Amino acid sequence: MAPTADDTIRAAGCVLWRRSPFDGELEICLVHRPKYDDWSHPKGKLKRGEDPLTGAVREVEEETGYVAAPGAALPALRYLVAGRPKEVRYWAAEAVDGHFTPNREVDRVLWLSPTAARHRLTQSRDRDLVDALPDVLHLA
């Protein structure tokens, strides 16, 4: 039986960015999830009835400890997880306050240049989000 739209796993997250405190260059935050031993953008499943943008900001704070100021929408990613469709909505979001404390889901974060972030990301599909960021931040 083919999956239906109702079977879709809905999630949201952000490409969290800041200006480097050292040289002012753009940095992107990646999270390491020990459960999967991967590097990704902060994201997570939406709660029942939760607005995707609200969920994205919540997930960023839960996983990274940073308060995110969301900006432009980025491309949504769609892929299969254990045979079920998953859709993850993303936004560009500036880290405006906070600090990281290791937690159950995320044991490390890295602030990297866009080039270094592209190379560190585990899933190639996540690299498209790094590529889209300069356009929405009007840096291209």
C-alpha cells in the first residue's frame, strides 16, 4: 500500500547562522547527534498541530541552546524514512542569544564557514540548504 499524505512525517528546522566573533564572516551552526553519529542542521518533528515555523524555532533552541530570529524560508527537503515520506521545512535564522550545553539529542555543535559546513554535513541533501543561504541573506 502506497503511503498517503497523512502518513507524512512533518518536521522543521533552521540553518542557524551568525557573524563570527573573530572576523565577522558568516558561520553556520551544525549539530552532532550521537544517536545517528551525524552532522546536520538543527531540526525535529513537529508536535501535533504545531505551526512549522514555531516548531523550527523550538527545535533550534532545544538542540543548540540558541534563540533563533527566523528570516526567509529555505527549500523544504522531502525524503523517505523507513518507507514513510518525511517533509522538513527550513528557515534561515540568526542566532541572537544563548549558548550550547550538551543534551540528550545533541552532544556537540560546530560553527563553521559555509564551505566547511558543506563538507561536514553527513547528508548531501543538507548541502542544498547551505547553498541557498547566501541568496536569502542577500550575500550572493
